[in-house]
Amino acid sequence: MGLGVNALLLLGGAGFVAGVMNAVAGGGSFLTFPALVAAGLPSVGANASSTVALFPGQLTSAYAYRREIRSFEGLSMRVLVPLSLAGGICGSLLLLFTPESTFDRVIPWLLLAGTIAFAFGPRLGPLLRRHLHIGARTLLVLQFALAVYGGYFGGAVGLLMMAVWSVFGVSDVRAMSAARIALVTVMNSVAVVCFAVAGKVFWLPAATMGVASIAGGYLGARVGRRMDPAKLRVVISCFNVAITIAFFWRAFRR
């Protein structure tokens, strides 16, 4: 599809800010996906292109954390990685077989789930841990389900995984952060391949966003230590709420 200079500038700016967001607090897909829809892309293609655009930044982050990625107490990464790959494949194929009209109706609810997870994810794990404890089998089932969600849409999937791991009993935040980045990258790697093979990726918008997101991610990593993550999370959460409301409005107007 042909895009004008203004649309490419919009996508480049959205990709840059999304890269900063992902490096500091997460939630970049809440900006890239709406920007691609606003540029005129169909929703399924916009979701696929958003995944591709943000993947290079995720890959570099996973590489940066490579020495900190390790198994949890009672659960091996050798199990979590193939499980996440399988879930990511299922989720991406599910997206490819979802009719555009159906996805347009589903996406506001996915955005709502991701908004809630982003806003309350850091508190969700400790809160649930007071009342629940899950075993290894339950964790594996939930991990697969989250990987399906990650391949299908993926908003705030990393925070949801950390909440589940916390309920399982993992307390090493540094290990969880490294594993989160690694497994989200795993999910999205197979999704990127599926979307590319299916021809659902709009490459010029995705490349424009991808290059800008790498630059934003670098800046975010440099200045992120000086920002208050809690305050930044509130600002991003307010933005996510606005985007979610806009997509509900868009869905009900049709």
C-alpha cells in the first residue's frame, strides 16, 4: 500500500516512542498498533506489522540479558521455551485464520485486557500469591495459554507471565525479567515467521517503525534510569485507557 510522507513520519514517531516505552516500562504495542490502524492498515495486518516492527528491539534486549536467563526453582527454561514456541505458533495461526471483521470486534477486549495487565501487573502477582499457589502442571498450562495470547496479540503478555510465575513461587525479580524478555522474544519470533510467510506484513510501515523503535529503545535504555518507573507507568496506563476507549467506540460505531 502507498503511504505519504506524513503517514511515514507518524509511524516513525510512534515507533520511536514505542521503543522508549518498551525499554523503560513496556507497553509499546499500545502505540504501534493504533498508529498503523490510523495510517490505514487493516487491523490484522496492523497487528502483524506491529509485531514485526517491535521484534528487532526485543531481540537485542534478549541478547543483552542472555547471561541472566536461567531456569526457575522447580521449572526449567528447556521446558518453557518449546512451550512458548508452540503457543506462539498457535496464537499467530489463530490470528491468520480470524476474519478481519471478527478481529475488529475482538481487539477492544484484547486492548482492555492488556491495559488492565499493564496497570496492575506488578501488583497482581504478590496479591494473588497471598491467596493462591499453583503447581508446575498448572503453570505449564497457563504458560501455554499466555503464549497463545502472545502470538495472537500480546499486549502486556510479559507482565502477565511474571504475575503467574510469582504465584508459582518465583521471587527472583531479576531472573523473571530476563526470562520474560527471552520468552516474549521466542513467542514473537515464530509469529513474525508465520505473518511473513502468510503475506500479512506491510513491510514499509513495519520497517519504518522498526528502525525508529531501535533508536527509541537505545535512548530509553540510556535515560530510563533517571525516570520514575511508577510515574511513567501511570502516564502510559492513562494513554492505554484512552486507546482502549477509542477502539471500543470504533467497534460499536460499525
